[in-house]
Amino acid sequence: MVVMAMMMVMGAQEEGEEVTCQAIPTAGAPLADAAALVQQLRVRPGLCCPTGSEVCSLVETVGNSLATLCGSWSPCPSCADVSNNLNKVLSQCNRNSSVQGEYDPDDSDRQLFLTSNTLHP
């Protein structure tokens, strides 16, 4: 997966929680779009469950930003929890008003990605 390439570890949040910022040219979401995406998820009621049998599932797009869940999420996280976790990426992976990164909540196959939607036609 292209998003996984060229990662730079920024450090652990808590035991087992890690934010990783990517440095892929043109793959970052504009900061304003990423912030709007995080806010939109924060107020969305219910769960943000992966869909279908794909390894990664689209959670939300806003403007030129994209949130993706990858791996096995059981039980499904609430959209507010997804927002809180992506907010960690937003705050740590803002480089020149562009955001791209991943949040790994527990060192498993579960990951949340915040990137530009230009990577996913």
C-alpha cells in the first residue's frame, strides 16, 4: 500500500498507541480539510464500522481529506472515538499545512489513516 511507504515514527502516545506520520509527496490532506473531517466525525452519532471484505474501508471524506480504517475492528469503534484518534494524527502530523499519518491504537493490525483523497480515486 502506497500510504504505508516512507513512514516516520513520531513516538508513542500511551503504551501500545502510536502515531506515525508519512512523508509521501502530494499525499497530504490540506490542514483545513483534515480538521473539518475530524470535526464531522466527532459529531456523527453511532459507529464507524469497516464495510465489506476489503482490508481497508473508507470512513469519511471532506474536501481533499480521507479517513480510512484498516484491519480487524471488533467491536466497531464509535465515530467520536475515531475522531479523537485522528485528532492525534492531525495535531502531530501537520507539516506545512498538510496532514498525512496513521494511528495504531494497540500494536495490532488495526490502523486509522488520514491522507489526501487523491491517493484513492
